[in-house]
Amino acid sequence: MNRGRFITLEGGEGVGKSTQIRAIAAALAARGIETVVTREPGGSAGAEAIRTLLMEGQDDRWDARSEALLFAARAPITSDA
């Protein structure tokens, strides 16, 4: 059984993470290696909406607690009810 690998790119806004991940994914695909590209926050419709709230608009519109809660809100909620 082949085991997958998890590659993460870290860095500030505008430093080229998206460009690099596209290049890495293309290079892996050219070698027949399946890839899944995602980002944080993001990946689902709800998480993309929260990403828009976090990434667009004035930098000072959220205090630190509110921003942290928005990041946490993208996690799936399950209920036993």
C-alpha cells in the first residue's frame, strides 16, 4: 500500500504560496501522482464564505478574538440529536 504525503507551504500574503503549490501539483501530476490541493481557511462552501469575510475588507474590522472564532467556525459541527 502506498502512503500519501502531506505538503504544507507557509508564508505571508503575496509571497507566492499559491503559485508554488500549483507548480508542485502540476509536477506531481506529470509523474502520475494524484494530488489534492486545499487551503486554510477554505475547501467547502461555508469555509470559502468565511475566508471571504476574513480576507476581504478593512484589516481592523475584526478584533483578535472574533478573527479566531471565524477560523474555528469553519470546522464541521456534528450533532447527536
